[in-house]
Amino acid sequence: MAEDFKFELKEHFGVLSESKGGWKVELNSVSWGERDAKFDLRSWSPDHSKMGKGITLTQAELLELKKILNNMDTL
């Protein structure tokens, strides 16, 4: 028997975009399965009861991504 999937939104940092249906691509701090929270970038339904595919990053990974984005000349 499958256990319930547990997650907890710890902190909301911002919205990158919003669809016509109200779903938002957000950067949040999320605890998955009662583990330590990580940075999470994915789409969420308006009430945060459903989610789309996304990526989860450690603080070190997020800082590396920030460096890469800051060094991109094409943005």
C-alpha cells in the first residue's frame, strides 16, 4: 500500500510566471518527505494542492546557478 506523499512549503521567494489557469511557476523552499528543505522551482496550482514537474536544488547548487546566470552575456 502506498504511503501519502508529504511535502511542506517552508518559504516562498517569488513567482516567475503565471498561466491563464492560475498555475504559477514559483521558487520556494520545500521540505519533501519530512527531510530538510531545499530550493524548489516548479509550477503550482492556485491553492498549492497540486504541482507540476520541477527541480529541487541545494543551496550550493542554487548559488552555482546564480553564478552561471550572472555570467551569461546573452540575457
